[in-house]
Amino acid sequence: MAWIRGRCLWIRYGREDRGQVFVLRRKLGKAVKRNKVKRRLRSICRCRPNLPHSLVVLCQPPAIHAPFSELERELDSLVFKLSNPLPLGKK
């Protein structure tokens, strides 16, 4: 399972039956900041019925300061790339 990498988020298919897993490491900041990003991501995922059944989202340091709209755009584009991989040999 390879990660699809973005500026603020990395995603991959999960091993669970369904749901999203958000991974925010301690080095991203205090709990208040990490929880704010998790709340934003949950809100984004709640409004998107086309998400894969099981998804793992790994947050990178820029996600802490990213506006809501940027997180939305990036998650949408990463999910599109995850569900429509490029053919081998093309970048």
C-alpha cells in the first residue's frame, strides 16, 4: 500500500472494514492544534460520500496552518489520484 503524497496530507487505503483514520503526530504541535485539524478533516469527510470505505490520512506539518478550503481541495485531489492511478511508466 503506497502513500499518495500531497503538501499537507498523505493518504492510502486502510486495512479496516470502513471509516477514516487520521494520524497526527506529536511533533505537529500541541493537542489543541492537532484536534483542530482532526475536526476539520472529519467535517470534510462527512460531506463526501464518494470517499473509499477505508482511508488513512497522515497529516504533515503544513496542515496545521492550512485553511479549511486548502485541506478540502487537497483531500479531493488525493482521493481522485488514489482511485485513478496513473498507468505504469507515466508520471
